[in-house]
Amino acid sequence: MAVEFRPKRIRTVSVVSAVFLVVVFSVVGWLLTDTPTGVIFRTSDQVAMVVLGVLLASGVLLLARPRVRADETGVEVRNVVTVRRFEWSDVLHVSFPDGASWARLELPDDEYVSIMAIQAVDRDHAVAAVRALRELHRAATG
């Protein structure tokens, strides 16, 4: 049995924010013209504003990237920029500490890896994800 979880609320927020940024920077770029103060905006300045909006939107969309995949052999955690795979034998347990923003994998030597795909704001979805991961961990480690 393989499972995959992604955050729900942050994906919606990041997509809406990215669209908003592109629209705002496009409108600002379109409105850049000669001003009565003598400042001259060229076409390249207008294009640069739109490109800046697209770059900022791309950065915001990175927040929608987290994912966790797990199967009988291990778990793969993809956070904003990193992807790591762990065998279940390397994982002590899956936890979601009180007050934490996201779940985490507890590793030996007091180390842990945050699972940004399982976020507290997703409530029931987060509970189901943690339970599924714990079940897979329990089945794999006995």
C-alpha cells in the first residue's frame, strides 16, 4: 500500500497569491509611462516589472511543492527545496508535537526531518496522513 499526501490550504493560498502577484506587477508595468516629474520608463522597464512579478510568483509557488510518499519499504519527504528518502528501519517514529506547524520523522541521535506536506492548518487531512504513515511504519518495523 503506497500513500501520498500534499498540503491543502497552503496550495490554495500560494496559487491565489501567485496569480495576484502576476496581475499586480503586470498592471503596474502597463501603467508605467512618462511622468510629469521627468522620469522616463521604457518598454524594457515595463517588461522587467512583469518578469519580476513572474519571478515572485514562482517563489510563492514553491510553498505548494511539499509532498510525502510512503510505501512498505520507506518514506520520501519532499519539502520546499529538498527531497530525502528514508527506509522505515531508519525512522524511530512519526510525530506531530503539540504546537508544531507540521509533522516530522523522528530519527536516531535526536535528529528529525520536518514533513511540510502534513500541516496543522489542514486539520483532518493532517490527522489522516499521520495515521497512515504511522500504520505503514508499524507494519514495516513490527
